[in-house]
Amino acid sequence: MPPIRKARRPESSVEPRSLVIGALMLAGAYLGLAYGPPYLEYYHVREAVREVAERCVMSGPNDGEKQGRCALQIRAAVVEILGHDDPDLVADLVMRPNDTVEGVCDYNRVVKPLGLSARTLHFHASVVAAPAYRGFTSRPAP
């Protein structure tokens, strides 16, 4: 008489480890799509502040009129990127005694991912620009 064999369970084609890794990847992609655009927008805001600060530092001696004009240029550039004029938006240009300037921009973004509570993200873009005639600029050499 042949030996009695136990009935085999059919093997699953998907392992639990693969399901966990797939779920983690989907969660990471979801959070990246929810939180990625505000951070990409921050990168563009920072570059705009850098460009205006560099233009202002090269446009002549530091004075109050120049400071106000450049602060308005920073605000206009940031409003163009954000798409609206936020009343909490702070855009300023700080003059330093050694002919350097610091462009500053503070703003908030509200992110509401599906299924999660709304979160307010605070962004602070600050860039220091120095005159090129001193042998350096705020951008690294290529």
C-alpha cells in the first residue's frame, strides 16, 4: 500500500513581504505627491529671491530707496510663482554694511492630503548676495 501523503496547500504567488514593500512604496508615492509640490515651489521662490538680490546688489550703493524697490521686486516675483498675493507673505531686503544684501521671504502653504488632516507648512527663503567686484558671488563657480 502506498504511503499516505498530506494534502498540499496551494502556494501563493504573492509573498507577504512583497505586499508590505508594495504598500510602503504606494504610501511614499502618495505622500510625495501631496507634499512634493510645495517644496518644489519653495525651490523656485528661493531662486527668484536670489536673482532679485543679486540684481539689487549690483545696481549701485545701498540706500533706503533701493531697499524698498528691491523688496517690492522680491514680493512681485514670489507672488508670480505662488499664483496669488498672500497677506501673510513677508518679502524684504536687508542691507548689510559691507555692501552685501540679504533677500528674505516667508510664507505659508496649507497641504491637505486625502484622509489626513490639513497641515500648514512654513517656508523661509533667505539668500545673501555680495558684489561680484570683490571676487565672489552668491552662486558657486561652475
